[in-house]
Amino acid sequence: MRLVLLLFVFVLFLNCEDKKSKKKINLEKDLPTVVKEEGLTGDEDTSDVADRPFPKLSSKNAMEFFLQYDKVHKENKVRLTTDFGIIDILLFEDTKFHRSNFIFLTKQKYFNGTQFYRVINNFMVQAGNSDDKKTANKRNYIGKYLLPPDTKRGYKHDRGVVSMPSSEIDNPHKLASPYEFFIVQQHGGSHFLDGDYTIFGKVTRGMDVVDKIAAVESDDGDWPQRNIYIRKVEIIN
């Protein structure tokens, strides 16, 4: 009788542990509506762990994640503090996935410490990347994903608009690289880009700063000959 009782307790224990394990896996698959607000430092453990504040993003789950994120995080104004001054940006609400992506990355402090790494005077300035290992660590932790283009909202690549470049990988559908963005600096606009890249915001203050950044001398690869950092990106009212 005692042996039977012990076997019963042992089976019950295994059953409980199995339920806990299944519950844990399901929770990891759930898409949260609120994520850690203090942001990343670039020193995070990039392995998948149970206590991640958000799922590791991929092209398979990113769209659903940002669809849910959009329902809670409605902010649409951000401020870039750069080495050359302040740039304020209004993010468009009807490009919801791209707006949500930018707000999410801002709250994770991804952009802090990244650079304007490509500048072409009288064309555009491109930002959101860096040769700093911490930027690569942040990307590793958040995940590798692309966003589909959203180019039929009627926006044109006028001076001051914020658009998302396509990925460098073989990419015939112009899927967008979510960690990077460019600002059109060209007077009169760069309308030959229309239809190929997603416009998701516009500069409301600081085009003089954009002009200064664009005027910096660059090398043959359009990388500025002096580093131009984004020190901070924050949400404003």
C-alpha cells in the first residue's frame, strides 16, 4: 500500500511539472501589450530566456507583435538629440507598423548611441546604425526581422520626410530594414524614391540640423569623415 501511494505521489509530481513547463512555453509565445520601458544597454544576454520582456522578433512574428503593440502605444512624436542639435519628428498614424516599430525601438533606447552613417548632401541623411558592438548586441537581443512596404498612403518623398530603407539582403519586394531610417534633405524632394520606400513620418523641427549633417564631408562610401551620433531619442508630447 505504501509503495502504491509513493508511486501515485511521484506520478502526480511529474504531471504538475509537465503542466508548469507547458504553461511556461505558452507564456513565452504570448505577445505582450506592455514591454520594459527602461530600455536596453547593449550588454544584455542575447540568448532566449524565459523572463524576456518581449518575444525575440522575427519576420514571422513581428507583424502580429506590432499590431498588438499599436493598440496600446499610441505615441507619435519623437525627439532626436544629435551632435548637431535637435530634430523633432511626427510619425504618421496610418503607417501603423512602421510607427509602432519606431516607438518600440525608441522605448527600448535602441537608437541611443547610433549614428548618421550615410550622408549625401542635397539628397538625404541615413541613421540608425553604428560600428559599436553594443548596437549589434541590441539588434541581436531584439531580433532579426523585416517590415513589409507600405507605400500607398499618398505620401511623397518631399524634403523633410522620414522613410525606411530596404534591407541589404536580396530583397526584390523592398522589405524595410526596421532599425534604420533616412530623412530626405533635398530641396524639391527626391520623388524618384516614391513607391519603393515607406514614408512613415516627417521632420517638424530641425531641418537646419539635417542640413548641417548632410554638409559634412564623407568618404567614398558616404560615411561621414567625423562621427555624428544620435545621443538620445525620446518620446515627446
